[in-house]
Amino acid sequence: MPEPFAHEKGRLLFAGPVDFVKGVVAMSGLPAPDRVEVCFAGRSNVGKSSLINALTGRKTLARASNTPGRTQEINFFALGAERYLVDLPGYGYAEAPLAVVAKWQALLRDYLAGRQTLRRAFVLIDTRHGVKAVDREILTLLDRSAVTFQVVLTKADKVSVTVRDETIAQVQDALTKHPAAYPEIVLTSSEKGDGIETLRAIIATLV
């Protein structure tokens, strides 16, 4: 559990206004870098939209989809006047045309490498599957971009305690190879609400 001060700061931040700002398909469309940003990355169908909706307490803020690769742009949401929450396109999408995938990957690289106000990337990993090859690619990209990242395990309620502990051990082992990794792993369930308050507190206390 977060410290009481951080918990309250997180509660207040996410109890305030959360508004969709814009969807960006090119670096030229990024909003002004005038506030702290956090971004969420994860392979398709990892539960990113569901987690963002649970975090913000708004059921349809981020559009969940059963179609991999549906989110084709970088979506910016304003958390009050001092934070951006950024939803990155899902990666590992086999359904999309190669040219589209290449365009998304280039935009992702440019954003991660060039956004000075980005304080942390939250990389979502499905607790049922652990770190896959496509996840390792994004972790390496974050290292190269010198962006501090933190792993968030999703769908933790869908597995047994044994499987969960095995996944945590596998993720911890993977993180030892990445200098940009923040050591604490956040275990979440969008359905049960597990880990949501912790994540809110982390986002609210980044400066």
C-alpha cells in the first residue's frame, strides 16, 4: 500500500477532471510539453484500456477493443492541469499491415526518445503470460531512450498464486537486464481494483 500522503494525493488527482485532449499520429501533433507526463505501453489485448478506465474511474475514457492494434495513435488525456496520461499504441499486433506497423513503431520511437516531460513509462505485462519477446523489444527501446519504466502486471486475478509468483520471478529476472527499469512491480486487476490506488499514488507523486 502507498504511504498515506501519496495515497491521498493520488485519490485527489484522479477524483478531479480527466479529459481526452487529442489523438496524435505524428510528432508535429504533440501537445505542448508543459506538464509532467506518464505513458502506458503494452502489447495488444494486455488490458491497457481497461486499466486506464479503472485508474480514472471512467468506464469509457479509453476505448477497449477485442481487435488487436485498434489503437493506432498516441492518445493524450489531461489529469487536471498538471499531468498528461498518455496511451500508446499496442505493440505486437499481427493483424495490422506491415506498413502501418512500421509507422506506429517509428512514432513510438520518436515519442519516447524526444519527449522531455515524460517522467515514467508503465509497461503492462499480462500476468498469465509474463515477458515475451515483443515485450523485450520495448524494454530495450526504453533503455535506449533513457526513459525510466515500471512494469505493471495486469489481470492478476486470472491466475493462481503459484502462476502469479512464477510470473513475478520471471519479470524480475528480465528487469535485471534493463538499466532503465524501476525495480518495484505493480500487480493489478482492473476488475477487482487491485493495485489501482498504488498506481494512482505513483503517478501523483512523480515530479
